[in-house]
Amino acid sequence: MWSGIGPTFTPVNVRMKFLDLSLPDPAENLALDEALLLAAEDGTAGEVLRLWESPDYAVVVGAGGSVTIDVNLPACAADGIPILRRASGGGTVVIGPGCLCFAVVLRMDRDPAMGTIASSARYVMDRVLEAVRPFAAEATVEAISDLAVDGQKFSGSAQQRKRRFILHHGTLLCGFDLSRVSRYLNPPERQPAYRHNRLHGEFVTVLPTDPATVGKRLVAAWQTEGDYGPFSAEMVRILVAEKYGRDEWIRRR
């Protein structure tokens, strides 16, 4: 249950719903992740696992990231690659075909681990790690919320936190064209220690499987029960109009 001074932890019957939905526009997909969090926070919905895959390539900068530093702007302009900004932290990524995006909206009172970013990230990534074990037996959690094999990263994630719920979302590279990362991204402004200043082509790898197979494993790991009800298309529209589709938001840094 929830008290006015913070979460108290009692046994709760948490039923996580599943949403398998990829919208046609990358900005709409980012907005939908936040819309799911807002719906949970205002009490009109609850916990959910969402899986999606962008049909087109796009660059997504973290909330505090720098477009001018992290992004190869001439290459993106030449190829018509949109540049977006999400509302969670973390580094800049390239999404598109072969990049499975996952999002979980979780109750703060589901587990004491939800209390901090580090512990809640580990809580989530342990389940994601369980899902990818058949394809990456030696994978480890690095830098709070990355997954890597032999020091090569194939998954990154970040959080947006509210009072009663958190959104933890990330990417899993499954057959992704890694040349896109090297082409569209510059060396990052900030990097985890385990990267050791390696270039993108030396640092990033892919899982030897496809997004659909990994998606099934994620559903099993989270033990979802039933499908998520209708989402608020109006909230998605508002978030795109007021945030995700605006240059003032995207190019603010």
C-alpha cells in the first residue's frame, strides 16, 4: 500500500499486463512509453510490459544528453534520420529494425528495490538477463543498467520515475545493423568505465537471435497476465505535440 510519507511494503498481488505495440512514428513510440507511466500514476492503469520495434531508424538522445556532441548531424541529415529525445536518462542510441525496445512500468511498492535508481535498475535487468541467457550465457550487468558479453554491450536502458510508479525502458540489439551506430553517433560525451574509450564498432555487439524470440522470453520472465487495455491515443498525441515532436525539447542541448 501507499502512505503519504513513502512506500510501505506489504504482500500485493501484482498482475502485469502485456502490450505488444509498435507505432509507425518513432516519436509516437517514445510518447507511448511515457503515456503508460502517466496512466499508471493517475490510477487509470497499472503495471505493464511493452515491446516494440521501430520500423525506421532514428537516433534517440537521453534527457540530459547533447545532440551536438553525441550525434553525427551531417550523416543523419544526409540519410534523413530523425533525431529525438526521451524523458529518461542514459546515453544516445540508434533504434530501428533489429533493435527490440522494451518498457516496464512498475509499482514503487512492488519491492523494496524500487526505492533507488540503482537497485530498481538491477531488479529489472536481472529479469532481462534471465530472458537472454539462452543467447548470451556469459552476459553480465554493467554500469547499473547495461548488458554486455565479454565487455561488449548489447543492451542499454534508463528510467523515468514518478511518485508511485517508475518507467524502466531500454533496447536489445538482435540482428541490428551495427554500422548504423558508427555512422550516426559520435564518441559519446559520457561513457561507462568498462568501455575503455573504445569506438562504437569495438564496443557494441548483437545477440545471435531475432526480436520476436527475445520478446517471448521477456514475456515469460515477467510472467505477464493478459493484454493491456486500450491506451490513450490522445495522451500520445499531446506528448508528441508538447514534447517529443518539438525542436525546443529535442535540441535543447
